[in-house]
Amino acid sequence: MADWNLNLYLDRAHSTLNVDAIQGFLHSLGLEPQVKGDFFDVNRVDMDEVSAALAGVRVRDLNLEDSLNISPAETDVSQEKTLLKSNEPIELERDRSNIYSGFHLAEVLRRYVGSGLHIIFTSRLPATFEGTRYHGRVIVADFPLAIISTTGVVEAPARQREYYIRQAAYHRAQHAGLQVPEEREFMQELEDRFKEGFIGYDDLRMTDVVKGYTLQAAFYLLFGEAFCESPGCMLFNAHTQAEMIHAQIESGRLCKRHQTMLEAHFSCM
Ligand SMILES: [Zn+2]
């Protein structure tokens, strides 16, 4: 018989993510996930092997499809090894050199899991190629596992238009040689000004947002359907922070169809 047990793992997600609260939330819906702990520890992953594999699935050129870091430099591999030994969230490099090809990352992780269904919360940023470039993702699902990225929550859905207009104006002024505040200081002020409109790394709303993405993962793994077209459903595939905050925080519920689908699943068990 197929093993439908849902296992939750951590891979250095941001500290505002409370996995026990997510487990409790799924439990309240009738699901019975188990919190397994650190993905690489629990699955007794060989550090040398996996650090080379992880370095190899970084995206080299965000504008080029299938542009993997096939022959990773020794520094990339040793950086991965250091990350594996650390408990700190994985910071997105300013040059974006540590973005991972989402489905290749899932393929690496899939080598290590046993039977059952698996959801891995990580601060690694997965991306998939769409249109003309790679785009960061909050969730990458590839049966029997799904990756949910806390960095993705912050970086993937677009922020307010006004935010980008001000950021672009700053960079134009900087390039024109005008006297502007130091970049770090400017960015901090910009983030503070708009922070209610997007989820930040240390945002207390992180767990509530990730609850919805965990449901998307669970729906995909159990029913083969992750997304909904209703903007007020937790399964809505949000492209902007405003859409994500609306679906996960302001609404925080499933649409009628998906609620019924979940209830029907338990009534036939
Ligand atoms: Zn729905």
C-alpha cells in the first residue's frame, strides 16, 4: 500500500518560521504530519557528496535556460559544506550566485528520502526558467516532495510598484554621479517605509504565509493539484506580495471547492 505519511523537514529556514505551528495548522485540518528535523541529518546524507551536488545545481546565468554550475569550483563546494554545518539561514548572495535550479534541487533531495511524502522548508532560493529568465520561487513541487523557501517568500513575489520606482530612481541618481545616501542606508529606509506591504526575513507573518504554501504542497502531493484561481483561496498562485498577503493573511482560508475536496478526502479514509 502506498505510504501517504506527510513528513516535514527543515533546512535552515528563517527563524521566524515556526514549524510546530505549521504542524498544528495541518493537524487542525485533519492531516497528521510529522516534524522530522534537519533534512540532511535525519537522512544521514554524505556531506562531501551532497555539497558537490548542491553546488552543481546553482544557476550560473539567470538569463540562460539550463545554465547549471556543472563543474562547480572548489570554493562553491566548500561554501556548500560550510552551509550544511551551519544553523544560520542561507543568505542570498548580492550577485545572486547561490540561486538553485528548483527542479534540479528537488532531484538532488529526492535521492535521500524514503517512502512517504516530504515537505522541506529551506532558506535556499529555488528558481525556475520561464519566458526569458529564471524567476525565484516560494514553492517547487516534484512528487514525492516539495520545497518551500522562506527566502522565496521574501524575494519571489513582486513588491509594490512604488517600491521599485523609488529603487530605480535611486540607482539612476547614483549612476549619474549625484550625491545620494549610502546604498545600504537607502535600502533600509525604503524597506522600512514599505514593510507592511511585503513579507521581510524577520517578519512575524512568515509562519502564516508558509501555512498556505504548505497546504499547496500537501494538495499537490495528495491530489496532484496545488493551485487555485480564486484570489481568496490559500492555494492561490500569487505573483505579487499583495496577492500573497491577501490569500494567506487577510483571507487565510480555502475556497469552497478546495475545502470540500479536503473534507471528502478524510470522509473516504
Ligand atoms: Zn481554491
